[in-house]
Amino acid sequence: MKKEIQLAAKQCILEGKTKQETYEALKDRFKIPPTKIAEIVEAMVTLKAKSKYSKLNWFLIILLSLVALIKIIGLYTSIREGQTNQVSFLQLINIVINLLLIWGLATYHPFVHRILIMGIILGLVHSLKEFVYSEFNALIFFCLLIDATIVILGFYLNSKLHPMYRIVKETYKDDRGEDKTRMVIKFKD
């Protein structure tokens, strides 16, 4: 059922509909709780949002690619110096994760910005520890600056590409003309 809803939502988005229009088109079509449909729609990126934020998303991809390149150079240096151990294997896994994140950003995969933010923050904590407890190193400082930029840009893009839906009270008139209140789901497109 979830896959069917995702396909229907994707079709609506590809037709140029907003998230609100997509939600409204799907809520009566599928007999599941409205919040479940809203969560699926929330994960989608509208054509308007893709167009508006594509340059910033590509800038984020370039920054993450730079991080991946620095890590590849570091891995190459470790191997060349004969330091092939568990650290090299972990560096390789880290590079693969970076490449998967780049792919996710390029394809606007749902929630990749959130995953990226969490991963970078964890790495940032480790890098800060190195930066604070060692002599000044321009490369570590440069990497910290890139990581901080990625986190800030990731938060911003996540809020713009995947804005959270809200449940709000709405007043309406029932069949007898009396004012009633109901809860409705609203998207900020």
C-alpha cells in the first residue's frame, strides 16, 4: 500500500502539483490515516522547490565531493605509506558513505539531508576534538569550515525541500449551518 501511495504522490508531483494539492488528491483515494499520507507527501520534493533550490543543492554536492576527495587523498597517502590497517578500511567505508550521500543529494532522495546532517555533526565532534587538542592545522581547520557549512546548508535545504506538515484547526459550517471545528493537515509549499 505504501509503495502505491508513493507512486501516486510522485505522479502528482511530476504533474507540477504542490504538496497540499498532492495530499488533497490522495487523502480520499487511500483508506489509511491522513498523517501517514502526509508523511509520504512530506518526503517528496516539488518541482518548484527543486527549481528554486537546485543551485544550493549542487553547491552542497560540490562541498561533499570536496570532502570525499580529501578523504580519498588521505586514504591513498595512508596506503602509500604502508599504513594499511583497520583505519584504512574505516576510511574506505567513510568514502563509500560520502559517495552514497552525494548520489542521494543529486537525486533528491527523501531525508538524505537529515542523514547528512547527523553524519557530519558526528564527524564534526571528532574533528573538533582533534583541532582543540593539537597544534593549529590548516587542513583540519579547512575541513571544520566545510563541515560547518554543510551542516548549516543541510538544515536550510531540508527545511525548504521537505517542510513538515502541520495539523491545524479549521472552522467550517456543517449541513445545518452550525459552526464546527475540524483538524486538517496543511503543507507550507
